[in-house]
Amino acid sequence: MPYQTFKEQQEVEAVDIHTMADMSAADYKDYLDGGLLFVDHHDVLRSQPAGYPLAVTKAQFKELMVYLKSIESRVGSR
């Protein structure tokens, strides 16, 4: 593995599956913007509940988008 990982225990606040399934598109958009994801003052895309980084560079962000698009067909049936 060419990169290092770390483990950290922390309390995480998030929405459960049933609540998320019942969200309107507008509510989900609000949850994404501030409840699930945020960009910090160093321009790092982070998970809001846990605070860990998701993308630090534009190239990583683009790879994340490609990955999400590649698994789109596997997510949800609604």
C-alpha cells in the first residue's frame, strides 16, 4: 500500500437510512451541503459527520466523481 491510513474513534452524527429514504430532493440537497459534505478553509472536501478528507486536489475530486458515476447503477432502486 503506497499510502498510510490511521484509525480514530469518534462520535459521529448522521442520518439513518430510513430518514434519508424519506427525504425530499430539497432536503437531501440541504443534507449534502453542510450535513454530509463540506469544503474546509484549506479547500479540502471533507465528510461532515466524521471530518475526514475525501479530496484534497481537483484531480482527486474528479476521480471521486468518476468513481461515484461508476457505481451509480448499484445504488438504490427508487
